[in-house]
Amino acid sequence: MESELKILSPKPIELQPEPVISVGDGRPLLKPEPNIALPHVLSTEELERKYAAFVRHDVYGTMGMGELPWTEKILLALGLVLLVPLRVVAGIAILVIYYVICRVCTTFLAPNREDGQEDYAHMGGWRRAVIMQSGRFLTRSMLFVFGFYRIRERTTGNQVDGQLNHETVTRDQKDVFERPGAIVSNHVSYIDILFHMSSSFPSFVAKRSVAKLPLVGLISKCLGCVYVQRELKSSDFKGVSGVVNERIWEAHQNESAPKFMLFPEGTTTNGGYILPFKSGAFLAKAPLLPVILRYPYQRLSPAWDSISGLRHLIYLLCQFVNYIEVMQLPVYHPSEQEKEDPKLYAENVRKLMAHEGNLILSDISLAEKRVYHAALNGLFCQQ
């Protein structure tokens, strides 16, 4: 994801042009958005005000590179020696076990190859049952390995009264009416994916390169992930959007079809904000299930916002206990006006989640996040 970021100076930062942020092998980890104007000098306070949704507030400081107190250094050292080796071995073992299960269940079974995708989303019978049940159990075990020993979940709101357009509906019609086609969640960390897999085992949108990864590639196909090439726009994006919306509508109509998981913000925040939603996933006009995730913390925030992935993972594995809270809202049924206007539908769901989850509405997005990361390095990047 993002590169290792340099320590932020308390003095004003003068932004200088650079081509891209990269690592040692020269591959860019963060491609800046073009034509984004920034003031030439920004102080630490100005950066934190402007990009508040991505600012870290834990004891590890900005980019996870702050000066730690001695007590935290001791706890970190103990975690590094006692916890990390055990958790790494256990995590790899769980991943390998699930890969073997997926490999057995897909033996002699041809994947679905439509619309440029390749997956096993529509497998049925014992294969689907084994993959789902073992997947939910093993991802919950993975969360336990990561220190999430207890997950607090609560459901809010009233039940659907069984009336649709003021007409009496049959039980089957009511079941379809109440069934969401997708789950909509705020996006805070890579831990979000593990939780949703352990809870409802939905399909995700993933980068096309994920399908080629060892172990994870086959697992993602069994999840029924829809792959997208982020560098491509226009036709490829439209094709993926169409596949996603078809799958959402299918899940709404067919109980056996896998639900779809949506992170409509398009990137992660520090957990206290909710960014503008992309409206493409709301074109299906199907009911959605809003879910709000929070990660209370005392030392390290599990939020993956402005810290490199490897550094954050090591710190997270060093924590003796991590916490997650889940709030599930009632199924959201779009009005006729919202069905005709996906932007309105997306915005109304976003405002509902902000209100119920006590989240702050923010108007910045991934483009500003890229600029914030560049600014933390004292750089002004150009594509």
C-alpha cells in the first residue's frame, strides 16, 4: 500500500515535486492524483485539520513512528518476542488449512468464467457448505490469533412490518423484501475483511492481482470475489460495475446466492469519520444491510490509515489484546426516488450510518489521502 513514511517534522513542511513515492525496488506504492493543488507550506496542525479523517491518535504517533514511552517499549519488546512468532505460525497454519479445504472442494470443478471474471461463487451442495462453514470458523480463529478474543455485536432498529407498498404480501414475498443484496460497511482496517468473512462470508471487490497470489488467490475465487484492474478506467470499470450490481440483485432474489460486501468509501479512515460513498454499487436498487465497525484501543489503533502495512501488522501482532465493536443497522430499503437516483441512495445510507455510529461526515476521499501521505513525506508528487 503506502510506503514507509518519514517522521513528520513539527516545523512547516515545504512540498517539493517528486515523480512518485516508491520503495527500494523502484515500484510505486502510492500513485498521486494529478492536478491537485496544495499550498507550498503546510504546518503539522494544518495537515491534521485538513486531513483529519486519516490522522492517527494512538500512542505510536503519526505514521506509527512517534517516540514511545519506556513502558510501551517494554510491552512492544515482550510482544515481539512472545506473541509475534506464535501468531505468525498460527496464522500461516490457518491459511494453509483453508487453502487445502478450498483445493479439495474445487477439485474436478471448473470455475465460472464470465465477463472476464473467474470464481467459484455459484458452486452448490456440500462444496459450498464446507467452504462457507469452515471459512467462517477459520477466519474467526484468525481474528483470535490477532488478539480479537471477544467481538461485541449489537443490532439496532425495528423489524420490517411485512407491508410492501401498502399491500399485503405473502411470506415468500416478505422474505425477499427483507433480504439484503449487499452489506455496506465503513472501512477502517484490513481486519474488516476478516470480520465480515467470519460473520456472513460475503464476496468482495478485489484487485485483479489478488487472484494470482499463492494460497490467497484460490481462497478469493471461492469467496466469489469480483476482480478489477484499478489502473484501467472506462470499459473495464463499467464491466466490473455491471457484474457487481448483477450479483447484488441476485443475492437479493436468491437466498442461496452469496451476499456482496461493499466498502463504498473506497479507502480506509482512522475510524472516526465516514467519507463520501461511491454511487456505482447503489445502481442495483436492492435493499442493503448497513454495518458499522469500531476498534476501541488503549495503545495501538487497528485503523490502517497513514501507516505502512508491514509496520502496522507487526505492531498489531505485538498487542496482547485488541478490540472490535460491531453495530448492525436494519436493512435499508430504498424509496422510489432513491432507486432512480443512486447518488441520493448512497448519500442517505451514508448519513444514516454517520448518525447511528456517531461518525463525522467528511468530504475528502482517496485522492486527498494520497496527497496527505505525500505531504507527510515533505513531497509534492506528480504522476
